[in-house]
Amino acid sequence: MTEPKSTLLIVDDEPVIRQHLRQILQNKYNLSFATSGAMALEAAETIKPDLILLDIMMPEMDGYETCAKLKANPAASSIPVIFISILTETDEKINAFKSGAVDYVCKPFQSDEVIARIDTHLKLYNLQRHLENRVEEEVNKRRLEEQMLIQQSKMAAMGEMIGAIAHQWKQPLNTLGLVMQDVADAFNAGELDAGYLKEFTAQGMGLINLMAATVDDFQSFLRPSKQIDIFNVTETFYEVVKLFSNLLKSVAIEVQINTPQTRRIYTTGYRNELKQVILNLINNSRDAIISARRKGVDIDYGVIAVDIEAAAEKVVISISDNGGGIDNKVIDKLFDAYVSTKGEGGMGIGLYMSKAIIEGKMNGKIAASNIEGGAQFTIELPLSTP
Ligand SMILES: Nc1ncnc2c1ncn2[C@@H]1O[C@H](COP(=O)(O)OP(=O)(O)O)[C@@H](O)[C@H]1O
Ligand SMILES: [Mg+2]
């Protein structure tokens, strides 16, 4: 397959020149012609030529003005313009380049030279277009990957949430089952009176309200923060831990929050996003403790210790556990996307998202290290005064 011919727009008010250029160029290129600056501006948009040959001296709109207008039009600005003129003064050439031309050929011209210059600029232009397309493709790809990551991390958080709700509901659901069964027994025993009914309704409604409240708690958790807020860091940790502490207790893990100074430590940023980070870190510690136990490490009680301190304009939070620490294989790329040692059990986006939130959105820092018996994550956030 031969390459498709490039299209040139030739702009000149003199028929003789147009005719001459046609003779030189018609075998190699598709040619379009314009006889004035105004026509050229229109043709540049409708024909979308690959290159424009533009006469300088034309009545009404001259070549410089035409070129400047082409460069100001986003639909035509990238098309290379070569000036053709009988003028050979250096000043004229400088003006030509100033108005946005890429080259300059003088009449009367040598056909070989004109063709060589046209071909050079067509090549450059094609290369530039190719590069721009590649960059755009790459940017789009990245954006898509980023959106997928966000989506996946939301799904993961949703899964955690459903797990916690299911756990929270187990007991009231069981109780509700018993209450229901008791109605039949009471009926058979002839005990189904007004007093019984009242008690039955109160008990049932109590359990149902409890379950509804659980859903409400979790529902607000996943909503992204609409705006930047000043909020209490310690309270935020307590809120997350409260939602998940039952579930953690069921696998013999306890979260301890220590605030040696005061509970009134504030930062500025996105509160619900920070909650997601906290949940990610707690879940990772939980996974590490559970997996260490599976490998036979005797961890009687899993402990996730959270320390929150205010230091020189910073809130410093450390979250450490006794889950055996971070695998050396991943410790250098822990915060990269899709890094996980959990096989099917992990997607490897928790820490990636956590870093994106803390460092990309909250002006903070997050780091990880191994300590005696486990891992330690440190978060720094800007300290605020409410
Ligand atoms: N507290 C921790 N203790 C030990 N290893 C950890 C801890 N937190 C994270 N890791 C390691 O970092 C990896 C990446 O974590 P993360 O990005 O949350 O992805 P995932 O939990 O899906 O694997 C984990 O697979 C694990 O190997
Ligand atoms: Mg994780």
C-alpha cells in the first residue's frame, strides 16, 4: 500500500503563480487553492490541509495577517505554514516566522527546493501529530486506570461494609427469629393476649430499629466528603473503630486508641476519605494477624495500636500491629497499585488509594516500616485549630 497523498492548500492571488505551483506539485500532492486570505481561513477549516503555502503580498488581508489568524484558530493552528514571496529582506523573513510560519521560500523558486521543504515540514508535522496522539492515548489510558482503581477500591470497601453489617445483624436476626417462634407457642398455650402482643411488638420493633441504625451508620461511611472540613482526628478514628470493633472482636483482635495529650486534635481535609484510609490500615493489620496465626504463630490476642499526637504543626498518627510484619518482597513497593501478597484475597489497591488520599488530597505523608513483631504505618497530617 502506498502512503496517501498529503493535501496542500496553496494561497496566492496571482493566477500565474498558482499555475506554476500546480505544475510543480500536482504529481506529488493533492492540491487545493485559495485566492485570498479570507478564503484561506475558511479552506483551512473545511479542507483541513496537511500544509499551507501562503503568499505574503495579497490585497486586503496579507499573508502575515492570514497566518496570525490561522494560528489563533484552534482548528487550524497546528497546520504548518510556509510563506512564498518575492521579498527577500531579512526583516520580512523575521516577520514571517513571527506570525507563525515554519519556513519561507522565495519566488522564483526551484521546484526541487520547494518540494524538499514541503516534505520536511510534512514529516515534522506528521511526527508531531503522532506524538500528540500517543500522549493523548497514554493520558486517557491512565485516567481510565485511575477510575478503575477508584471503582475497585469502592467495591472492596463495600464488601467490608456488607461483611460488618452481616456480622452486626446476626444477633438481632437470631433474636427476632426466636421472638417470632414464640408467638406460635404462646398461641398454642393460650397465652396470646393483649399484654403479650404489646411486649411482642416492643421487642420486635427494638430489634428492627437496631438493625436499621446499623445500616444508617454504614451508609454515611462510604459517601465521599463533599468539601474540606476541619475535623477531630481522634473522634474520626473512634467512629471507624466503633463500626468494626465487633467484627474484629469475633476474631480476637482489639483496637486500642491512645491519645496521650488530648482528644482534641484537629486536621483539615476530607473526613470520609480519611475513614477509608483508617479502614484500609486496620483491615491490613487484621489480615496480617489472621495469616500469621494460620502459619502457626501464637498470637493470643491480636492488637492494633493507634497512637495520635500533635507535634509542631502536625498530627502524627501511628498504627502498629502484632501481625508479624511486612513481607520483604513487597516492602519497597508497598504503595504501588496491585501489589499484594494475598493472592485471591487481595487486590493490592488499599495502600495505593491510602497514599493517594493522604498525600494527594490531604497534604500529608504516609510511610510504613517493620517493628518488633509487626508492622507500623505512620501518617502525618497538617494540624489545625478549630
Ligand atoms: N499491617 C501489615 N502487616 C503486614 N503486611 C502488610 C500490612 N499492611 C500491608 N501489608 C502488605 O502490603 C500489601 C498491600 O496492601 P494493600 O495495598 O492494602 O493490598 P491488599 O490488602 O489487597 O493486599 C499486602 O498484600 C501485604 O503484603
Ligand atoms: Mg488491604
